[in-house]
Amino acid sequence: QVQVMESGGGLVRPGGSLRLSCAASGAIFSIDAMAWYRQAPGKEREFVTDITRGGSTKYADSVKGRFTTSRDNAKNTVYLQMNSLKPEDTAVYFCYVFHDYDGIGYWGQGTQVTVSS
């Protein structure tokens, strides 16, 4: 079993920055993609960004140029640096980890990000 835990959410003013972290722990053998999704009130969960074991990244158009993802494979940790935050970035941010050893994806419980003046 793999556990996934996000941290770093909070309240920030428009234009501000936050850095989220997500650590995977437990019976880990091989993690491929690590991703961030978000869900705003009343909306479906949406893709934000992901990063492969080799460091290849993808971003949603809405966050390109403002958000940056990175990972530390030795620590099974992925980061999300969010800059120039907007009120529409307000959401619960979820981390997703794909454990390719057993082909199972694991979700964290989410961390709240609120962008408001």
C-alpha cells in the first residue's frame, strides 16, 4: 500500500505564491508519473500538471508560465510552485501518484488553496 500526503496549502492574496509538496510513502517499488489535480467548489476535478520519473512535464493551459512542477525521486516527493496566483486558482489541490510496479494510482486527501484579497 502506498500513502500520499500533500502539504503547503493556505490563503494567499492575488499575485502571491505558494509551494505545495506531496510525499509518497509505504510499500514503494517504482513510481512513474506524479501529478497534481485540483477541484474548485461546484466543479469537476481537473488536471493541473504532471511529471514523469525522467522529468518530462505537462501543464494545463490555465497554469502555463505560472506554475512549475518538480520532483525528488530519492524522496518520492513532488512539488508544485505556484506563482502569480489568481482567485480562479482557488481549489482543493490533489496529488496523484502512479505506482507502475502494480499499476495502481493513489490519491492524496488534498490541500486547500485559497486566493483572495
